[in-house]
Amino acid sequence: MSGKKINIKKKILSKHQSNILFSIIIPVYNADKYLLECLQSVLNQKYYNLEIIVIDDSSTDNSLSIIKSFSKKYSNIKIISNKKNEGVSACRNKGIRKAIGKYIFFLDSDDYLINNGLKKLAKLVKDNNQVNMVIFTHYKMKSRNKYIKSQNIFFNNFSENKINNFFKFYNNNFCSAFCWNYLFERNFLIKERLNFLTSLNVGEDRLMVLKSLCSSKKFIFYNDFFYCYRLAGKLSERMQRESFKVCSEYLNIINELCKFILNKELSKKKLSFLFNEIKVPLLEFIPAFTLNSRNEILSLSKIIKKNYNNFQLLKTISTKKSMFFFIIKYGTFEGLINYQNFIIRQIKLLIENLKFQEIYIFSRTMWGIVIANELIKSKYPIKGFFDNNKKFHKNYLLNLPIKSPDYLNNKSKKQISKILVVISNQEKNDIQSVVAQLKKYSLTKSQIVQMNFYNFT
């Protein structure tokens, strides 16, 4: 943003607004590339009964100067400037304490709001009394300058009128754990002491959202697009750099959810919901865990041992392929070692008796990285990754090229017959879509295999 003029509409808002309806909380760290669009998207709503709380987390780029430029023109922009980097969770907690709006919304600095959303949202909450949470049913995804997906959170024929039991519904459908998928009543958060765990930088949303859903007395749905999420692939990159730290944070999430279950009186339906949702961090723990050294696994075993009374709740969902089954059978450290070896063995078994000259991983997910990493070690002919996201094409991962699946269009039938594709995606709908796509390139059923890590949770 350096050297560029910032074009801000000179709309000066009253410094004495009362009865603020919305507090928009935006944590910022080195986001000058996207921050202008993010802030402008809130101001372009042309809805003025709100405050915008921007927390600069000791940015080293031009983020703070951009925020100050906006705050000079708009009196409802409040700045909190951290002297040192404290992390996104601490920033959001500061925003909650500073907020005076009736409802709080968390906006990430590299994302933005869809036009006219706040007006529609304001009408919705005014028409419904004593709402603790609003659940957004749709969002958009963007890569670079292109929309790549308009996502329905639940399913195509979603209707809130068809939901007889919310938690039973969530047990059969995807539960978004991004905090930007919800609007929170401020008094509800304060009364229930709901905030973000500051020790977490991965999955901090999930813990807060799940606790909020189980504590909420009344929630409603917003059946329209409100938010645009910018696809970045940051977690995959961090997983490779800091696999131990990622694992320890996921264990902390699981531990905190177990503590919440133990300390809160919950209905059977809510318990079922939470046990189902614990499987998500257990699933996301796996790829980073396979990259951990023996010494790192020893440290992870100490976390589990220290909080063993909480982790014992995992017996409820434990299977003969799960982490806690191995811990019960072999002890914490040896159990984790055996669990890691088991997962690696299952990856190798996936293609052990298959003879192909070229193997590709679809797509560059966290699980895809793990599959490729282990198969490369075993000298299998891994030639690269397939991914539908053009943002990643011509890049490299594990020194392997990331290609469009259209690469297969240039192959002869003989060449196609020598190719195997391993699908790393974990969501059922994604897998079905990828299989259908690959068959269009003349790959047969025997040339497509899938690694289901859900079996190991």
C-alpha cells in the first residue's frame, strides 16, 4: 500500500452515537495488502449504527497507517494498538472488552463483507427478541481476484423451519467453526464468560463457537450471503513449519472441550453434538502429528498425561483405530508412537500392491502433504499434486509441482492408463466431486484411491 493514495469517502459520523447495534471487531497483523478492501467493505454498507474496533497487533508493514487514515475520517473507528504481537485470540478478547454494541461480529482483516448485509442483519435482529446468536447459512470464497465458490454451509435445500432439533441437525450436517460465521450478543458473551483461548493460534474459533452454541438459549438463521472468505492455504504451510506446535494446540482444544463437557450440565443432544465435533480437531491433529519426531511425541504425551482425567472422555468415541485406543493399550508415549506408525502404515497400504508409473495427490490439503511425504520416503513415483485452485498452479510443494487436473487432457490413453490419483480430501461431497471430475479424464475406478483419515479419529 506504500505510495498509493487511499480513497476514503468523507463520511463523518456523529461522535455521540447511542444505542450502537453492531460492534465489528477486526484483528490486524501485517494485512496492508487486503486491509483497505476489508475496511471499505464495512463502510460501504451505508449502515451507520455501528462501531468498528480495529486491533493492530504490532504490525511491521503499513497496516497501522492505513487504519489511522480511516479513523481520521470516520469517528466510529476505534483503534487499539498492541505494543507487542499478542496473537489473534488476545486481539479479539480486547475487542470484546472494548465493544459497546448490542451485537458483536468478528471480521478477519484479509476478508470482507458483502454489500447491504448489515442492513438486512439489522432488520433480522430487530424482528427477533433476545437472540444470543445469528448463524449465517452462506458465504463466498475468493482466490486472488476471482470468486471460486459460493458456499451453502448446510445443504442445498436448507430451511430453518425443517429443523426440529438443532443439535441433532448439526450431528448430521457440517458445523462451521469459524467465528465469522456467527453474530454474537455482547451481553451473552460476557454473562457466559465466553472468549478466545489466548494460547491458541490454530482452531481458536472452534472452541469459542462450540461453547457458545451449547450455551445459547436462542439463535436464528441469516439465509443470505454476508461474508467473503479469502482462500489462503495458511494452515498447510504452518503445519509443515511448526508441526509440533500445531499438534500441541489441537491437544489443548480437545482438552478444553473435554473440560467444558465435564464442568457444564449438558443435555444428551448437546453432548452428542460435542462428541461429534471433537472428532474434527482429532482429524486435523493427524497430518501434523505424522511429521513429529520421537522427542516431540514425548512432549505431546506429557500434555495428555497431565490432563489425562479430561482426555478419558475420548473413551466415549474411541475405536480400535483411534489415538486414545492406542494410549489405553500402550500408555501415553508408546501409545502415540504406535498410533503414528499405524497411520503411516495405512498410507503405505493404500497403494502397496498397485503398479503405476505416475502417482498424483489430489489435492494440496494438509492430508495430501502427509500422504505425499510418506510415499516419497518409500520411493513411490509421486510426480506432483493436482488442485483445482488456480492460485496454486505452477507452485511447488515438497519439491513437487502443483498442477491443474486439466494436465491429464494432454495425455494419451496409454499414458493415462499408467497414472494413479490418491484423493486426500476428507469431506464426502468433495470426494464425490473429485471422483466425477477424474473420470471425465478417462481414469478408471481402479486408478482412483482415497485415504479416509476419519477412520483414525
